[in-house]
Amino acid sequence: IKQICLQMTRVALGTGARRFHVSAAFSAKAKVAMSRFEPGSSVNYEKMHENINIVRKRLNRPLTLSEKIVYGHLDNPAGQEIERGRTYLRLRPDRVAMQDATAQMAMLQFISSGLPKVAVPSTIHCDHLIEAQIGAAQDLQRAKDVNQEVYNFLATAAAKYGVGFWKPGSGIIHQIVLENYAYPGVMLIGTDSHTPNGGGLGSISIGVGGADAVDVMAGIPWELKCPKVIGVRLTGTLSGWTSPKDVILKVAGILTVKGGTGAIVEYHGPGVDSVSCTGMATICNMGAEIGATTSLFPYNHRMKTYMEKTGRGEIAALADQFKDDLVPDKGCEYDQLIEINLSELKPHINGPFTPDLAHPVSDIGAIAKKSGWPLEVKVGLIGSCTNSSYEDMGRAASLAKQALDKGLKCKAQFTVTPGSEQIRATIERDGYTKILSDVGGVVLANACGPCIGQWDRKDVKKGEKNTIVTSYNRNFTARNDANPATHAFVTSPEIVTALALAGTLNFNPETDYLTAPSGEKFKLEPPTGDELPSRDFDPGQDTYQHPPTDSSSVKVNVNPSSNRLQLLEPFDKWHGKDLEDLRVLIKVKGKCTTDHISAAGPWLKFRGHLDNISNNLLIGAVNIENDAVNKVKNQLTGEYEGVPDVARHYKANGVNWLVVGDENYGEGSSREHAALEPRHLGGRAIIVKSFARIHETNLKKQGLLPLTFADPSDYDKIHPDDKISITGLKSLSPGKPLTAVIKHSDGSQDRISLNHTFNETQIEWFQAGSALNRMKELQ
């Protein structure tokens, strides 16, 4: 009765998380107004259908599903030039979602724009600032106390500018979006790289930086390079120990961390129907690790059932009417095709230190021994935005129950992170939480926690070599616990649970036996779990704040003396000349993710204060000169100092600088701080062999020059003590390379060609000093 009353109250107040009202013009306009969504929220399949027909006639060929949804959101479908992999599309996304760490800077930029309200439905989700220490209740309360200033800023800014606000404890942004906002055919952008999670419900959900979110919230068409389309055809059926996570672990091994760059990964084929809706979300979520623009699945009965269970039956019924627009055309062509037989797919585990190093679970013990990786599993961690569904928790609990029945508990430490308040409440009601706790699990807050480095880990010292296994999506060096010696492996929740029970990587649950305290040897039966609860989901506590109708009295204050928040000052405009004698701040060796450029973990607290967070600039990047991190030579003083210290010294002395990098520079998180920080500290250009998509765009948005070597071997021509001039900027135009003059300390010079991907609009960003500056110029 309590839950029914709570749900009725939410609906009556327009804040019920799981109900939609059908508009009177349902059949005529194919539009469903969403009662608890922000003002302006709607499902409009008819407009998308019209756009698809316009584009199909122009292109005169069958369309992939991703093309249908992307082209269905074109600002000008009749006139837009369309060529996969080449042209830039101007799009009209349906909504924006922001997590609290990136929302701070996004809202500060939106405030700087001077606009009174957001133009599209938008939400903020408090999930990144809760550190895992003791357990859910204590950690959540501590986060509310420590982050009160930031939470108050986000809540009042959301109320002031018409943005929905999910309070701390609500859950992880991507799970909340899946439960409430994603649906087949919607185009959603989110300020987090794992936004593609929404593809599990047939949506185009794309991770972006905060400046892109500001464009959409301002009502400006959003630009995206027309994606290529990689098809993954699934056949066969998932069964036994094989899970949806194994699909993306396998694909990551095939495509590597950059194989999906500039492309949408589109799953299709008869095997799709054997994957649950939340399982599809898992696959799409981790597609971020291959650099994909996004991933998605075609609309099917699994999605329909999930939407009905989460209170969106009306949308499911509408999707049925437009189903032809929500599946690929027969005969459509993909730029690359991968085939996976689910009946033959084996459980996988990827790592350490990179999510594309794929191994069958049956082989990992031998590989670890040969490679010198620690066999003992110190901690097993399940949950996160990737794998915290009701089905995931149920399958893990089924294994824990088998162990408990034999009197066995986990040999490793074991943590459980529910993805949302709804999942937490439902698995608690249905007994999963008790089973997972009884086997040794510690239930953490409904938040990102250790997945993003918010983990106050005590069991090992920094520098101590150890192994952890997680059901997360990313396992870069030091990501989870700030310990570069931690060997992190990503796998399914089922395999994490089995390895936590065994306490070692050298365990294959399909063939190996566990030993009970009684001495009895037993083998785990394959995991089982219901896709959805037999009863309705328990929504748990109401944690949503709807924006008020009248926000004129709402005040948004930023204390000038705050060390957490700082209003933004505009970046300087381009001076109209070539960039002369830039110093090389650092020449980066090897992998350089956004974690290396702007570390998370304890630095998350400064995400709303640009100057303070700039003190982590590139502190994780390896300097090719000395193989050290955060140790570069100050060419003005001759002393070796931290990277941010040298950058600040150069800026104070009027010396502009650049960074030289390797392949896939900026892979990983969508955090735009990795672009804001170098700009703030005097950077002008980033020259690399290749970029990750989101980071390249973020650099452009902040007025930097992201450039790539026309000849990758030219990377070797640059020395740390060189001065570099970038010429040709006065005639900067799409497709026209620039020239770098490399001036060596011995007086010799090299001239090399540098490519860029700027279009006309992006060139205007550079000339104005940033995209935000350009937006103000046009007001």
C-alpha cells in the first residue's frame, strides 16, 4: 500500500518516475507526453518517420537502424549532406542527461551563456561523488555532508534553468536513464562516456563533453561526424555460464580500444532475441571501451516487456506501430561486419590494464601464471552501470546461494553496487541482498563508487601488486583504487562471484571444484536468474526533484572563496596569427587516457573549480624523456617539476605550449576537464598520432587545436626541448593541412604536415576562443 501511494503521489505531482500520459492526439500525431518528465518531453515517432522517408528517397538505398534514428533527427533532412565517415551532421537530440561530476562544469557553462532555460528536457544525476568506504548508508550520508555545497549548487541550478534533479542515492545515471528516459528511437546525449547504455532500449545514446550538452540545452543543432556503421550479427543462443557481458568482452578483443572510433556498433541477427533488454544495455555500455560513437539493438519483445515493467507500456504500444522504423532495413550494408555465434561463445575475462585484452576464463589461470600476474583475487566487485540489473544480481545470488548451502563464503573481499534505488529496493525485497551479504558481500551506495576510483581501499598499500576482478567496464592503470600495481580484470558478475568464492584467477567454474568447510568438493551449477521481477519493481525512496514551473525566485550562488566551485571566465580569442615557438610541455609515451590527462578519484571534488582541478593536468602521463610520470623539464629554468607546475610557470611567463601524444589519445571518459585544463593553463595545441572521438571534439570546443601527424613517424622527430611553430592558421579550412616547423636546440629544423578534422563551424570556435565564446557572439 505504501509503494502504491508513493507511486500515485509521484504521478499526481508530475514526478512519478514510471508513468506516462497519452496525449489526446495520440493517433494523429503519434505523440506521448511524459507526465513526470521535464516540460517539453515527448515521444514523436511521426516526425522521425517523415525524416527517414526524406533521407531514404535521397539516398535510394536500405538504411541501417542507426542511420534511421540518426538521420531521423537531422535538423534539415532535405538539405543535409550525408556521407558516412566524412560529412558533419547537424542533429536535434531529444534530451540531455548529466552526471554530477560533469554537470558542474556543464551548468557553469550554461550559466555563462546567459540563457534563461534549457531548450530540451534535461536531467542531472548525483552518482559520481559518493566514495565507497564502509557501506551504503554511512557512505551516502558522508557524501551528502562533504559535497553539500556542490549538491546545493546543482539542485538550485537545475531548478533555476528547468532541469530535473536526481538526488544522491538515486543511482547511477545510465541505470536511471534506462529505467526512465530511454526508449526505442530516442536520441539522447549524456555527459558521460557510458551513455550508450541506453542502446539496450534501441536508442541512440551518445556520450559527449559538457560543452556539447550546453549546445543542445541552448537549442543549437548538435554536430556529429556522420558515423560509419559496424554490424555485429548474433546467431545462436546464450546459455550456461555465458552472459551478455561476454559478447562485448569478445567484441573488444576483436576491435581493440580504438577499432570502433567514428562508428556506431549495430547488433542484429537471430541471436538478439536470446539477450535480455538489460543484457543489451550491458553490451552497449561497454561499447565505449572500443571507441564507438554508440551501440544499439533493434526493437524487439524484450524491450517491450522491459518498458511495460518500468511503467512505459504506452510508449511500447506506440513503438509497435512504428516498428519498421526501429529495426534495420533488409539488405542494408555495414562498413564492417562481425559475426558471433552465441551458442559457441565462452565466458571471457579482459585485462589487466586495458579492457581489450581478452581471454577465455578457462585460460586465464595459465595466462596469469605465465605473465607473472598475481593469482590471488583480493577483491571481487559486482554492480556498476554496466552490470547491476535485476537479472545480474539474481544470477550472482544464485551462485552465492549454492555456496552458502555448502557452508562456504567468499575467500576474497566482495562488494555489491546496486545501479539504482529501484534495483536496491527490489533486490532487498526479493531476498538477493541478504544472500549476497551472507556470502560475504558489502552492499555499497547506489552510485559509481570503485568503478570510477571512488574507493577508499585499505587492504593493500599503494604500489603493492595485487589482483581484483570486477563487473565494471574499464580497467585502466590505477583507475579503481589509485594503485598502479593493481591488476584489474573485467568480466561478468557471475564470473566475479565465482572467482571471489574461489579466491583465485586459476579457477574455471565450468570444470573446477570448490571445497566446502566440511571438506566436500562441489561444482557450481550454471547461474540462473529472472530477467525481471515477478512482482513489479519496488521504486524505493522518492529521490527526484522536478523543476518548478516558476523559478524566478530561485537563487544560484557560487562563493568566490570556494575551493569546489568557480565561475568561468571566457578564454582569449585567437590573435589572428600563426602560433610561434610553442614549447613542448610533455611528449607522452604510449597510452594516454582521460584518466592520465585529468585523474578522477580524489580529484572529483574539484570538477566545478577549473583552477584547482588543473593541478592534476597530465600527472598520470608517461614522459618519454625519462619514463617518469609527473616529472618534466621546465625549459625556462632547467629544473624538473610536476607537469601542472611547469604549465603554470610557462603561462605566468607568457609562454604558450603544446602536448605531443601517441595513438588514441584521450580514450576513455568523456570528461571535458581533460580539454579545459590544458586550455586554462596556456596550452594551444595537442599533436598526436590519433585521437579518441569525444576528446578531440572537447578540445575543439575549448579553442585548442587537435592535430594529427600526416606521417605518424614524425612523432619521432619532436624532442622535449624543441620549439614548434604551427603555420597556415590564417587560411585554416576544412581538409587543408597545417604545417609545423620544429626548431631543434642544435639550430636545425624539420617541417612536417599536420592534419585536422575542423569543419567551418568548428573553425569559428577556434577563432572565437571557444564554442561558448562563439555562442555568445551569435546571441
